[in-house]
Amino acid sequence: MASAAEQLASSINFGALSKATELKQRIWYTLGILIVARIGAYIPLPGINSAAFEAIFQQHSGGVLGMVDMFAGGAISRMTVFALGIMPYISASIIMQLLTSVSPTLEAWKKEGESGRRKINQWTRYGTLVLALAQSLGIANGLQNMASPTGAGAVIDPGFFFIFTTVVTLSCGTMFLMWLGEQITARGIGNGISLIIFAGIVARLPSALSQVFEQLRAGSINPLLVIGIAIGAVVIITFVVFFERAQRRLIVQYPKRQVGNRMFGGESSHLPLKLNMSGVIPPIFASSLLLLPLTVASFYSNQADLPEWVQTLIRWFSHGQPLYIAMYLGLIAFFAFFYTAIVFNPDETAENLKKNGGFLPGIRPGKNTAEHLDYVLTRLTVLGAAYLCAVCVLPEILISQYSVPFYFGGTSLLIVVSVTMDTVSQVHSHLLAHRYEGLIKKARLKGRRG
């Protein structure tokens, strides 16, 4: 028999949205922030020769720049104030989470609760600014060395002033995007950083579709391939939804206890462990680490002037190359295990169960419970990492073999589907809370009348 909470959740529909005033405000606030983020992706960087840069970008759009431009929502192809996107923040978050595992000070901050989390977030912001300054300086220098096939430079007036304004503009754009993401998380619906990336990918889908149809009309792509891509996208979406909802439920039993003449406890519940507890974080982290170091190098139009080892590195890490795919697989698997270890601590969970009198049937409380949780979680994470690798890498291999836009790859579809599911889940949670508040108010009114 379904519980009362499950019955209430199943009865919720979006018709109740009209009565949930706070939820509507959060949704409108989120949409407003995303619109601001998209407007910034169309404001050009001062001093850029747009026509020359567009021609230059077309030469490199199939490689590193194309992938980074997907995450930036097209801001790089237009070279706008948001060209750096949110990737410096993601890179800073990776560094801070790695340092948290090895630094006693950061580990102590993490255990302080809300105050510790604020300290870690503040240092993450400092790291974001440092990375943004370094990357924007590299981009500014690279832009001055770029020239279109006709010989026109990408920069109208190269020099110190252009470098200074570019570094300030791009760094401020990244910090502003980071602030927008934090505002969505705090006052809106869903995870702000993920939603900004989601909005950028979705905004580029219409142009990607038109590109495919143009290739189809010109005869440069096989119609059967297009049908196969459409079927593959549906299969991937179904695959993602199934695995994102998959979980292992461990039964938790609570002993009976007698208080006076009454017996309490004895009920059982379950501890849900998701198959993919790390969510969409591993592909995003892996992509940012793989692509960002090569982004600046890709801005040099004459790569023959680069050192030989840099040119070799660019060739090895080109999109679709074996080393690129192998590193991508390895980083996804690493971050799947790493992020799962951060969000779920078996020792802490076992200790909390022991304090509340709960235990897993057949497993002794304490250390044995922690070891069992760690064993189950490791097996689940192996399956979750394999699922992420399959979804992200197999379509990328097909994309590298055929001239299909990156937006139909597994990474982009995984981000879109996962963020959509997470956002809808939060909407349902707010609706459920609103329904409970309504029931409590009605019960109070009836009690007063009685």
C-alpha cells in the first residue's frame, strides 16, 4: 500500500502551481536570471573585428573551441563578454574539492557546517577570479595573433589597452555569471551553475538543427545518418532517465522500545542509494579539465610558432583522438568516485544510524555497517561510472567520425536531461510542501471550529 506521502505526491499536478505563490516567484526569478545570462552572451567584446573573428572561428569550430563554445552557449563564437563562461568557476570548484581531501584546515571547515561552507565558497570565488584573469590574459594575447584567411586581424587596435580591457571584461563576465548562478541556487529553482550551462546548450540547439538540415539539403550528410542520430538521441534520453532514477534501497530497521505501558518503534524504513550519485558533475568536470588548457592554444592562428611539444599535445588531444577519449573516460570515472565520496560518507551515515537506534538487518551497527555501505556504494559507483562513460563517449566517437554538431552528443544530452529532471523534482518538492501547508491550515481551522 502506498504511503500517504506517495499518494499526495502522485496527486500533485501543475494545476496547483497557480496557488503556489512562492514557487511562481522562484520560477520567474530563475527565468529572469537566465535571460540576463543569455543577453550577455550577445554583447560583443570591445575592440573585436567580428567579421574576421567569425571566419577564424569557422576554421577551428570542429575541435576544442567548438566543445567549449557549446558549454559557453555560443559566447565564444561571437566573442562576447561572457566568452569565458562559467568554466573558471568549475575549475576552481574542482581544485577546492581536491584540496578539501588533503588539507586539514579545509577538512575542518567542511565539518563546521554552514559557516565552513561559506568559507570554502569564498575561497572558491577567489580561485575563480585568479583562473579567469589568467585565462583572459591568454585569450587576449591569442586574439592579437589571430588573422582571418583574408589577412584581416581579429583585433581592430592591438596593444596594451586592448589586453587590459579584455582581461577586465572577460574576468568580470565570469564573476557576474558565477554570481547569477549563486542567485538562482539561493532564490530560484534548481542548481544555478548547471542551469546556466543547460540554457546555453538549449539556446544553441535550433542553430544546430538548422546546420544539420542544411547539410541534409546540400547532400553532404546521409539521410539515414540523420534518422539514426534522432533515434540515438531518444535512446540516450531514455537510458539517462532510467539510470538517473535507479537506486538501491537498503532496509533500515528500528528496534521496539517500551515507555510505560506503551510500545514504540519497531518500524522499518529504507536508505536510498542512487546508482549515479554524482549526477552530471563528472562529465562537466572532465570536459573542463580536458578542454580549457588547450583553449588558449587554439586561439593562435599560426600554431607553427608554438613549441613542438605544444603542437604534439594539441594533435593528441584533438576531439575524437584515442588519447582524448581515453583521458575523457579516465576523468569521468575518477570524478564519479571522487564526487560520490564527497557527497556520501559511509562512516558518518553508519554513526547517525547507530545514534538513532537504526540498523541494517544482518549487519552489526557501527564499523560493520560502514563497511557494508562502502561495499554497496562502490559497486553502485562502478555501474554509475560505466553508465556515464557509455553515454558521454560512445556518441562522441560517432560525432568525431561524422560532421554532426556537438549538441547531439552524449555529454550535452546528459546535461540537458539531468538538469531538467533535477529542476522538475525541485518544483514537485515545492508543490508538495505547499500542499502540506494547505492541509495543515485546514486542520487548524477545523480544530478551532470544533
